[in-house]
Amino acid sequence: MADHRFIISGFGGQGVMSMGMILAYAGMLEGKEVTWLPSYGPEMRGGTANCHVIISDKPISSPIVSKATSVVAMNLPSLTKFQDSLEDGGSIFINASLINIKPDRKNIKDYYISANDIAMQLQNSKIANMVMLGAIIKETGVVRIETVEKVLEKMFQGEKAKLIPVNKEALKKGEVLQN
């Protein structure tokens, strides 16, 4: 396995940090080296929030991603800000529910996932991030979907356990990539 270097970005409140944390936690459960570096600040008030996630078989020297293998853009400002951080041949995952333009770059693989629309079909607007995470896992193979489901079971306990089935369903829906 090569290093997987992710920049995950969107508006504060879209579950960007949770997506990155779940991805890192799943990598850790699979015995991989992981880092998760969140970026907080005015993002919590509706600006562009982001996190860097690295998952590797080898020790990681820095949690900062300067050239990503994958970029996740949950909103248009994220696409604009981070598409140039993607290495040549990298993958960009675009929330087609909120972004109706294509990246400026031609030397990348682009995937369009209608994450918000699918979340609304599942009657829960807060699971668009899980739809996107399903697409990321399907395309990159960075971790197994079953491992992510285990992470959800560890994270959602007590009163929140009722959210596990819809989050698992969102992951499965996200596995159907749209180009």
C-alpha cells in the first residue's frame, strides 16, 4: 500500500472532521500508521473547514499534507481552495449536490457524488459525509467498509446507537460512484 494522503474540506457543520476522524480510526484498527490534523477557526461559523488524514504502512513523518492523493470537496469554496493541492493523477471527490462545475485540472480523476441528495433520500441531511466516505473507500481501497462500520459502532453508543443503521446505509449508497 502506498501512502494515502487526504485533504477533506467543506463548510463547518458538514461532518468534515468526523469523516477524517472515522477514516483515521479505521486505518488504526487495521494496524496502519495514521495521522489526523483538523483545522479549526472561523470555519465553525460556516467558513471552509478542513482536515488532513494520512494512512500508511510506514511511519509518517509529518501530519501535514502538501500534495494529496485524494481531495474531498463538500462545497465550492473547498474545490477552489484545494484542487491545486492534489498530485497529478490524484482523485477528487466532489459533492455534486452543491458543486456544479468541474475542476480546472485535467490530469486528475474526478468523481461526482450527490451526497446531500442521497442523504435526503435517506431522510437525514446530516449523513452526506457518510455517503461521501463510502465513495472514498470504494475508490481508494484505503480501508475496508466493514472496519468503518465497526468504528461507527464504537462512536455511536447509548442514545446515539440508533444512528448506526442509517449511517451504514449511507456508506453503502456512497459506494456507487458517479462520474
